[in-house]
Amino acid sequence: MLIMFASALDADAASRKKKSRRGMIQEELELLPMPVPDAPVAQLQPEARVDAILPPGELPQHISTARPSDRGGIDVSHYQGNIDWREVARSGLVQYVYIKATEGANLVDNTFRINLNGARLAGLKVGIYHFYRPNASVESQFINLTSTVALRDMDLLPIIDVEHRGSAQLSDFRAQLMRFARMVEKHYGVKPIIYTSRDFYNKYLAGPFTGYKYMIARYHADVPELIDNAQFVMWQYTANGRVPGIRGNVDRSCFMDNYTVKDIRIRK
């Protein structure tokens, strides 16, 4: 990892810029209705993803292996370690990449900027995701995300990763998540995608969130079925995927139906 040394003057300028940006974000927050925040989490733990069922590298039967670059994507975080993005791009297996940026109120993935720059330099289309913590305040999560990621950092619609229910009533959980999604949409000018598992969607999200695009996780050979028959754009079908340039396992996903990368691109 390269370590950049800045002069005291540069540090002061960067600090003023950061304070200015946070001030702009705070002004946006003041224009929005502000309910009583959730109780803060004492200490956030790294994301806990659902366990994979498919053996490493196995594809669901209905996905063609003839043209995988037309259909496939991955999502990565610090768990993948040092990634050779040129090798990933040369593999022809990856058309789009989602990179973990932030989690909860104050966690920033320590490989975010390295992965973002590396994937883009390799010519891959890149999006980011925020791991949503329902027991952390919406406002603090919004500031964490938007002070870390700018619109110019993204080629693809941002993802809100929703895997935990939290301790609030279901109606409050839904209201807070909806509020966060709308704040993200207002800030970036694009509607975020929601990532969740099939079971989580069916139990907690079906109904109020039908206006959103989805990436649905289910590590099984059968296509996920949602109880309200909602269409979803992407299916994350394994967490045990293998891609050249990445040591160990990586989450792999594919487009569903007639969706393509055009459906998740940000039009700038």
C-alpha cells in the first residue's frame, strides 16, 4: 500500500474541504423531516453474510456459460484482500463490480478506494454498496455514506445492503429504511438498488418497497421466488465463486430475465 504524505497546508485545506462538505450534507438533512433517531450501536461488527450453499464455482443450471461476461458480476470488500483487477478484467467473467464502501454509522471499508480505483483503471463498470445497520441512526449512516462516496465515483446505481431486522418494531424498521433510501436518492439523484436475501425480502420487505430494483441473494440452483412475484434485476447465486485475480471466494451474481447493465447504469 502506498502512503501519501501531505504538507501541513494541504492537510488544513483538506480539513476545511471536508468540513465544508459535511456542512452541505447537514443542510440537506435539515430540510428533511427528522424523527427520533434509533439508539446508536455501541460497536459495529463487520458485515455477516448469509452462508453459501453452492459448491465453489458452480453455476445455476439456467445460466449460460457461453457468454458469462454478458451476464455476470461480483461484489467485493476487504474480505477479498488484495485484488489483481487487470486479471479480473482479462478473465472475461465480470461485466460489473459492486464494491463495499461503508457500513452503519462510521465504518468505511479500508479497501474501498483501492478497489474502486483498481477496478476502474481495469475498465470495469463499478458501483458501491452501503451495509445498512437498522440499530444505527439514519442520519449518521447517511453522512457516513455520502461523505465517503461521490456521484462521480459510481458508474452503477448504489446498493443498500439490507440483511438485519434490528430491534425496532417492523413498521419502524420499514419507515427508517424507506427514509434512508429516499435520502440517498435525493442526494445522488438516482434511486438505489436494495440487496437482500430471498427469505429476508419475503418476511420483511414485500409490499412497501416494490418501487425499487433488487439484487436478491439465494445460494441454490433454483431461481429465487418472491411472495409478491416482484421482478428483480440481479440474482446473487453464490458466495463461493472463483474469479482469476481474486484469491479465495467471491460473491457472484447475474442479470435476470432481459435486464442488462444498461438497467443499472447511472446516466450522467
